Amino acid sequence: MKKDFIQFDQVVERGAGMDVHKEIIVVTIRGKGIKTQTKSFKTFTSSLTKLQEWLKKYGITHLAMESTGVYWKPVFNVLGDDFTIILVNARHVRNVPGHKTDKKDSKWLAKLLLSGLLKGSFIPEKEIRDLRDLVRTKTQLTREISSAKNRFIKFMESANIKLSSVLTNVFCVSGQKIISEILKGDYKPERLLYHVHGRVKAPREDIIEALRGKLDDHYRFMMKTMLEHIANTEGVIAQIDEQIQQKTEKHKEFLDLLETIPGVGRDGAVCIIAEIGTDMEAFVSHKHLASWAGMCPGNNESAGKNKSGRITYGNAFLRAFLVQMAWGAARTKNTYLSSKYKSLVGRRGKKRAVIAVGHKILIAAYFIIKNKVGYNELGEDYLSNFRKDKLVEYYKKQLEKLEPNVDFDNEAA
């Protein structure tokens, strides 16, 4: 097999392909007027600085590397100001099977880069990347709190305290007061009724029975530990919220406009800005944004047959945020998004319907940010009016099958 047997037109004069790993980077430079070379560098900052000087020495202008985990980020932080970096999806640049080594991967990336065959991933500006880190960390910590609360309830169940059976939310005001009294030491269930709010529907006799447990020192220690963990995590989230408030102060106009979308509150608007930024020129169209987010079906056709068209891989965090907003929008009243969900859920199921609503929210957000306009509510009857003529024709055909001799003109008269 001949070396470099595939010939492409050269678009970039001088570039480098980088195979990035946790501890090492394999770099291949090639282009006009320079000899193709491959070197390895460590990922320490001092080594990245040497890499930067080596690339400048040979007049390299463009770099290509795979989006491998988080290992590309330190490289981007050091080299991003001096070179045009194209971050590519590893699935899109697979080399010939059976010929995979780090050196060959870097050479293949360099060849594709010079030929202009690489499609770069979306990398927002640093301010948006910082906001994204804050929002994603807050989301993960919120999930940790939910897990800690579930573990706390399990410990109560192990101690035969059935508070979750009589209270919808164990951590409501009444529940927290009851838990505080239980953890202090000896307690009498009858006296704890003083903390039960009048709106609690459970019979008072059942509440007393639910509080009769066998709480020893071990379970008391574990429950206190979980409460301290929850309180500490909530404190960290409060600090993150302050940082998010500072980062989003300059984007207040966009946040206010995004909040006009049904189901999108302040937190949802912040999530959208954190994931897609405020410069919609980074996406060719709203369709490209939907594909990047993984909120639209993929194409899978072979021999004239359409196979599975499941949604594509994309931004998992943004997709999760959009699904949450879609569930909220589906429960709104007299809105286009709620009617869209209702029109799809019977035919396609809840999951597909909510993905479709999330897709609508993302498209609306794209045009709201791009044009700086509020959300245009089409109304609950928009779909019905839009399909009115088709529905009339459909029901006419159904009636003709049942009653072939029906004259619709005379009936209407």
C-alpha cells in the first residue's frame, strides 16, 4: 500500500494534527515549504509552551484535534490565542481500520486539516464556557442533594420511622421540624403533632404510628451526617448562584426574552445561554443547532429503506435541560406547545412528544437570541386551524366509505 495514497486539494497552507491523551500529545506538522514531522509532548504547561514555540517556528496557523474527554481543554487554553484550533468529533475522522496508532492518527488529522475536510465543533467564548461550568456543576450538585435526601429517607425506613408514608415531602417545613426533634434524642410521637401543619391530610393517628420507630445511635449518626451533607451542598449551590448572577448580568436582555417561552423560567433561560451562547452566527441555521444539540432525528437509509431515525448524539446537558422545559411547557394552558404535545403524545408516545416540544423550544430560542425579539405565542387553536382543511377532507372520505350516496353539498345547504 502506498503512503498517502488519497489525494486532496490543499486548502490550509500549514497545519498540524494533534492526537491528545491525558499525559501525552502526538503532533504532526505538514504543509507548503516544510517537511512533515511528528513529535510527542507531555501535557504539562511547560511542555505545552514548548509545543507552542515549535509550532510558531514552522509558521503553523491551524491545529486539529479530537474532542477527547476534557483533555483538549488545557491544550486549547494554552494554544487558543495563537492558532486557529479545529475541535473535531472522533467519530467523524476515523482512520482506515487496522492502521491505528497515535502517530498515524496525528498524520491523518493533519492531512484532513490541510484538505479542508474537517468540520469543527462549536466552542463558545471563554465567558460562556465559564458560565457553562457553573451551570453544569450546579446541576450535578442538585442531583447529589436529591440522592442524599433519598438515602436519608432509607435510613429513616431502616429505623422503622415511616414519615414518608404520611408526608408527601419529608423535607417540608413540618417534616424538618419533626426530624429535628427526633434527632435531638428521646421523643414522644404525640408531642410531635404540634409541628404538623393543619393542611396535612394524613390522619393524626397514622402520623403518630409512623413516628414510632427504633432509632438507635447508629441511625441517628447516619441521618445527621446526611443532613450536614445536604446543608453543605446547598451552601455551595448558593455560592454558585451568586457567580451565575454575576456572569449573566450582561445577558439580562436575552434572559428576559427567553423567559417568554412557555416552560422556560429564569433557570431554564440561563441554561440555554450557558450551552449555546448569544452569538447565533456560530450555527449555519436553526437546523444545524438542533442537530448539534441532538434534538432532531438522524438519517439512516439503505437500499431505499428508511431504518431507525432516532435522535442523534449531541449536547447531553442541553438535551436534558430542554426535556425538563418541555415537560413544563406541556403542562401549560392555552399554549401552542401544550397543544403540540397533546397532538403527538397519542400517536408517538410521551418520550417522542416531549423531545418534539423541546425541539420547538430550542428553535424558538435560536430566533429569539438571533433577532432579539420575544416569543410569538401562536395559541392553542393554531394546530387545529392549520389542519382544518385536511381534517375536513379526511372525515369526508371516511363518511363516503360509510355512506357512499351522501351529497355533502346538499347536506351543507
